[in-house]
Amino acid sequence: MSQVTKPPSGRQVSLSGEGMVWLVSSMALLAVGVSKNINLLSLLGCMMACLLGLNLLLPLWRSRLSFSTIRVAGTPVVGIRHPVEIFLHPEKTIKYPFQIRLDDSLGNQATLWHVNGLPPGPGYIHGFWNPTKRGWVALGPLEALSRYPFGLARATMCLAQGAFVLVHPATALIQWDSLLKAIPWSSKNRRQQMVGSRVARPRPFAQEEFHAMRNFRPGDSPRLVHWRTSARKGLLIVREFEDPPNRELVLEFDPLETPEPYRESAISFVASFLHGWFQQGHGRLGIRLCGNSPLGLAGIPDLGTVNLVLDWLAEWTPGQQLWPTIQSHETEGPPVLRIGTNFDPAFVPSNQAETLILDFSRPETIGFWNMESVGSSS
């Protein structure tokens, strides 16, 4: 959870478009009334000027918001609406309508709240933020705005400057059956590795120990659905197995090996792959990521390590690319899933025939990945 707290800064008051027309009209009436000695016009011009001055002094809520806090729970993901909570603490009752606006550094208006007054004491307002780009994004500033009471002047007060929030890459659905069939598992243990795929056997999970039932989640294989229980409960129920399939795979990714127009799709695929691989328990996964801070993991044991890799993908920027220090591939080692097309000659899998290369510059060759569905759960 990220949050930021800041006392309100000085107010800023400016005339609205209507206020400018009002000011010109009042000055014109006053000038004509004085020059022509028409008291009624002079009085009307003075009254209009007084109303404009009153609108510049109000609303009183500007000095009653003692502080505010922006709270963002969890890690936002591109393309998915993320809950945002704003904590406000008025010193006194605010009886005037006003707006709370939260922007981000991408130029998007994240959330706009219309508030019809607030009681004294601590309170919360809730909204949603839809990030459109991965990486560090400044969420803020948080501003209060009002044109009370006549709409002639606009008052703005900064409640919080904001904070930087790390946004994870977008995710999309992967058709795991098709992907698992495409991976070049070694011939001698292909039958064992492909447990869980229709290529292996008609009963894909026969060698796994049944663990429990749970509700269907996006990305689950339809083969896991327990239809008898689903029909009884009126919703999809899937089976969980305690022992994952005996698979082992290495994922290699250098974002610069994918042309720039398709690079974000490749990054989103890696994020989706990590989510789906561990949600569905496909087996052991090694990671080799090339970047300014190369990342190499022989295995990812838990969800916390998955989040570490997702943070790496979110923070990646073009620059000097370095591969993690690894030993040469063994001929009988696990297969490699390599993402890219413009390979660096300094790093080519040696003595490794079992390599599946995904070229995101040719999306028609990647039938198990739908780039148009980026932003959904994997």
C-alpha cells in the first residue's frame, strides 16, 4: 500500500469564463451609470461587482481541510481498474459542494469525485484508477476544486502532491494447451513432461493427487472443471491437485530483441506467462532476463518471487543490456522458451536444440496468445 500525506498548500483563485463576462458587464454598467448620471445602472454595476468579490472570498472549505491521504492498496496493473482511497479530515462541517480531482503523470484524470459537503472529522472517499502504462507513475496531485456559490470564480487547493506507484505490465489470456504442445520437450521424457496436456494422455491429471475444489478463475483449463459439482452449485467448480506436473522450463527474455512496436506485447506475454504458470502449477521454471540489472533465477519457489520478476518487467527501460551469468546450456537440460527475434550474437543458446522461439513481430505465428485481450486476467 502506498500513501502520501501533505497539509493543504495556499489556495489559488481565478475567474471563470462566466466570471470574466460578469466583471466586464459590471464595469460597463458602472461606467455608463456614472457617465450618464443614471443611478440605477451605477447601483446595478456595484451590486454585480460585490457579488463577484463575494465569490472570490468563498468557499470557506478552503481553510477547513486539515490534511488528506492517498492510499493505493496492492500493485496496479495496466488496463485494470484499481481501487484508490482518499482520506480527508475536515476541521469543521463543510456545507458547500465541491470536487476532488486526482490526476497522474501520464496526463490522465484518474478520478473525479463530486462531494456535496462533508461532516467534521475523519472520512474516506473511494474511487478507481485505470493506469495506461507500466513502470513508475506519479499518482497525484490531489486537488479540491469549487466554484461555489455563483460559479463566477474557481478556487483550487492542493491537498496532496502525490506519490510514485509501480504499475505492473498488462496481462492477457494464454491458451496453455496450445503452448504446451509447442514447447519442444525432450523425446525421452516427453510423455512425463506433457502430463496435463491432451497430447500426453486422455486422463491428463491421473498421476496427480487430488487436493480440493474451488471456484473457476480466468485462465483455468476447462479440463479442470468438475461438471457434476458445477451443475449442483450453479457455477463453475474446478479441481485442484497437490502435486504439479513434472515439468521444467527455462524462460529467456531480452526486451530489445523484440522490435519496438511489439515490445510491450512481449513484456505483457512474459507477465501473463508467469501469472498463469504458477496459478495453474505447471512445474519448475527458471528465469533469465537481460537488462540494466540482469535477473537470473534457477527456480521461482513462491508468489513473492513472481512479484519480484513482475517488478523487474515493470521497471525495465532501454539501456545497456546484460545477461545474467549462467553456465552453458546442457543438451539434456530443460527446454528453453526464448522470446525475441533480433538475437544478440554474443548470447545464443549453445548445444541447445530444445528451444522454442516466439517472434512477436509476427503475431500470426503465436496462436496461443491474443494480444487484443491485453488487460484481462491470465
